[in-house]
Amino acid sequence: KRAQAHFLNKSLPSLVQKYRRKDGLPDLQKVHTALRLSYTLKLVGGRSDGSDTKVLHLRSDSASVFPGSTLLRCSFSTLSVGLPLRLEVVVRSRAAGCEDVVATVCARSGDDWGLCAASDDNFRFVRSPCGKVLLAVWKTDGKVAGLFVSLHHVDVFRPLLAKAPPSALAALMGRPPPDDIDSQLGLHDYTVLLTLHSAKLEVFNNCFYKVA
């Protein structure tokens, strides 16, 4: 506990301050690596006695770490995973010596999450309402063939930051350093065009005038 407290109070704030991108913002990808994170999936079925619960410790090659998020992949070629299903994603930091649940989703059936996001000859792909989990469901028997989990680094770091001093959170999510967008001294009256879209659908488009 003493080593864990030292890491959370001293080392973690230093890590957040140390790893910076060229634009001055925290390099979350390097912070993720320095925390030595590993992931576990807990799959809870519909049996009341919990006898169908499965715990899967993911290998490092099942987690792809990107600048802003982590993608987890898992296929069930040798396991029989059916619905209903409750999925818990557990992250463990070997550097901090602690673990926490960072995501939980439940699906009662293949249609519980609405229309499928995509399909092919063998699978239906259904996305959770929170958008973090994508299930691949066999069309033949409705079993879960595999899943993808997308987690923003802030979701992964939040349990650790909750135990760390406020300086760690302030360094990670605080205000960026001053720039030239200043109402009196710098440039102003910017025009911002903001568009939110996926690969197929545009959901928002607006132009903002005289920003700052």
C-alpha cells in the first residue's frame, strides 16, 4: 500500500507532466504505456448461480493503443458465449498495483441494442447504446462470436486519477497554455466550421462566427 500511495501521489503526476506532445497537450499514448496496463474481460451469462461466468485475461496483442483510445479485440472460437450477457472490462495497472472496472454493458438478446450496425453472410454486428462495444453474433444460432471494445484513455485513467492528487487530473485535463486566441492581445474574430460525422453519416454541421 505504501508503494501504491507513493506512485499515485508522486509518480503519476510526474508522468502526466513528463509526457507531452509538441502542442503541449498530454501524450496519453505514452502515459498508457508507462502505467503498464493490462485488460481482463468478465463475461456473465444468464444463470443465477453464476456458473456460466467466464474471465478472460487479454494478451498484449489483443489491445491496440492509439493516441486517444484503446481498442480491445476478442474472439470466442473455443468458447460458447450466448445471450443474455453482461460484460465487464477490468483494467489493471502493474505500475500502480491496482485494478478497476472501466466499462460495463448488458445485452439480453441480439435485438436488445436495436438495429445491427453491419452484417455479412455469417455475422450480425450490433453496437451497444454507449457506442463502446461491438458484438459479432452468429446468424445461425445467435451465439456471440467475438467482440470489440473501444475505450477513450480518459475512461481508462479515471479510476487511477480519482485516487491521485488533484494535480494529476489538472495536468491531464486542465486548460491548455495561452495562445493567440485572445480577446484583447491576440488574433480574434475567428470563423469555425464544425462537422461531426461517421464513415457513412453526417450528424452535425454548423458554422460559428466571431469566435474569441
